[in-house]
Amino acid sequence: MTRREHEILSLLVCGLKNRQIAETLFISEKTIKTHLNSIFRKLNVATRSQAIIYAIRHAWKLDSSPAKTRAEAGCPPLRQVLSRLAIGCREPFSARQALMVS
């Protein structure tokens, strides 16, 4: 995947919508959709959810995503997100809440 696709996938994992990703990266929403289609094809997935699951399972591949971009979007560091998901939570929560916990 390209560097830009890594950035977009990283922000997707963080729970951002296309418009929010576009605003964060200063590109159009249509460009985001084009990149997402390319990501889906390269990862051999059909949905955003499948792409997020793939990204979480293969988190080491997202290390090339600029931390600054994730931080600007209000996302916690990816390792923190993954460790939070791994240890679980005592209260019920949605997947999006789990990804947005700081």
C-alpha cells in the first residue's frame, strides 16, 4: 500500500468518517473514496469493517502511518488502541468507543 493509503487506513481504524478523513488530510471526500476502494482491493476485503479488522490484526503494517496525522485527528496511538482492545473493558462499549479511548 502507498503511504497515503496507510494514513487513510490508520484514520479509518480510529473511527473517522470519509469527510473527517478528508478534512484531516486536506483532500476531497471523492479522493478518500478512491483510496478506500484501492485499499479494499489490495487487502481483498469488501467493507470498511473488514478493512478495520484486517488493520487491527496486522497493526505492525500501520507503523509507517504518521503519528502526527493520527494525533491531529484526535486518535490515540495505535499501540494504545490495540492494547486497550486486548485487555478488554469491564463496561459494555461499542467498537468505536474502544478505538477512541485515550
